[in-house]
Amino acid sequence: MTISILIAVKTWQKNLENCVAKCLELDYPDFEIIILPDATFDTKDILSRNIPIKVIPTGQVNPADKRDQGLKFAKGEIIAFIDDDAYPDKNWLTCAVENFKDKEVGAVGGPAVTPETDSLRQQASGKIYSSFLVSGNFTYRYIPGPRRKSDDLPSCNLLIRKSVFENLGGFDTKLWPGEDTKLCLDIVHKLGLKIVYDPQVLVYHHRRPVYKSHLKQIANYALHRGYFVKKYPETSLKISYFIPSLFLIGLIFGFVLSVFNLQFRSLYLSSVILYSFLVFVSSINKNFMLFLLTFSGIIFTHLTYGMFFIKGLISGRLKEE
């Protein structure tokens, strides 16, 4: 079973170099690598070791459009998506292919784990994402969890049958992020196929460091998820996505009410203390600085997600549309 690995990227840089190098170490006999940059670049430094590598310039378009363009040049029966700031475990493709032996499986994904070599601020971002207080029942996206069926997996680690991808017309969306949500929804609800999460289909994903870059990413995720509640309710109308916004509203209005009502003030303060304790427990780490970054980062993540989810929920249209 031939596999085409598609990597959407702006240009050649250190993360992409590492991603390609790790792909070349994959323990799988039959695959190609297709790099999709804005403009072409010199490939003389890429040591392919007889593994086909294509560089297809796409112009300045979003990752979904890049991958749709890459489909035209892919020879594989399976299309494997990985981000340029991620890199695969050596058994990534071998483990994924096992799942495709079931003809009803349209796509396969797995966890995107924070590398141990990431900086302290990147490690904190990884700890935040993998915390139950932030990701709830979706922590398996960031740390390996039990094998299961899913209806929404991220495109930083997603493999799909080429025939399925072609049948759907590719990602076929201007949305980004969120293109993977639409694709997964179409696989399950339009075609009636299964998406399998397999913890052994593993990649390592460099995180955006706290606070600015991390929170910018959180805001973008939240904005699109709030909008998707209306656009794609089949997979986005879930109470767990609303919790940060309910927390934010409760925090603001609870403070206002506590100013005028002494009895309510005690309840409000008790709730804040309980929340702080839960965040404290979730952030415990031997590295004190990592603990502080995680503790504060979880709180800022909740507030940022809550605010931008509401913005997405009330938005009539997103700018990329």
C-alpha cells in the first residue's frame, strides 16, 4: 500500500528539515514525500535515500488549499497529512496501515505528543493542552489514549484513503483552522465511513510557547469552534466546548453580584478557591517554573477560549469565507 505524505508549509526552515529527516527514517517500505511551499526552493540538501521527494509550489494559500493541490500529484493509495512543525514516530505508517485493512475505515489518526526537546515554554503549552481541565475528554489528542472511533481528529496527524479524499473533493473549504473538522464530518456523515484513533499512530508536535503564541492559537481555535457550533453542529454542538465561556460569564457576573450580596460573595469566593485548587493540582510539576507557567497558562487559556468562543458563536461569517 503506497502512501503519499503531504506537508503544507510556507518555506524551508528548521522544523521542516527535522520533519523530512524523521520521515526518511520511517519503518515502511513504500512512501513518497510531497512538500507544498509558497514558492519553490533548492532541494539539494535533502538526503532522500531513494525515497521520492516532490516540491510543489502552491502560492500563498492556506494549508487546506495546499493539500488539495498536493492531491493532484500524489501517487499513494493513502494520503498522510503531517504539519511541518511535527515529526512522526518511526512506526507511524506501519501502524496506520493496519487500521486500513478494515474497508469501512476512511481515515486514521493518533496523538500529537509534545517532544521532550521542546523549550520550557513549549513544554508548558503541551502540559496545558494535555490537562483534563483544558481538553476534557479530548486529552487523547495530546497524550496516547485507548484506541477508539472518532468523528473529529486534527490534520497534524491524519491519514485518509485517496479515493475518499477525491470523492469529497479534498478539504474543499477556505476555513483554517477547522478544515479538518469539516473533512472528518464529511467522512463520517456524508460517506458513512469510520475514523479510527490509534495511539500507536504517533507524531511529535512542537508547541507554540506560552503565553502570546499559545494564546493566539487558542483564540483562533475557539473562534472557529464557536462558529462551527452553528455551521457543523453534528460534531461541534457539545457542552464541553461551552464550558470555558460559561466559566468566563460566571466569573464576571459572579464578581458583580458578590459586590452587592454578602451571602453570594462567600459562595463566589469558595468557587474561585476550588477552581484555583483544581488548576494547582493539574499543574503540579517538579520543575517550579514549569508549574508556574502551566498554572497561569491554564487560567489564561480558559479565559481566552471562553471569550473567543462567544465571538465565534455570534459571528455571522468568518473573514476567510
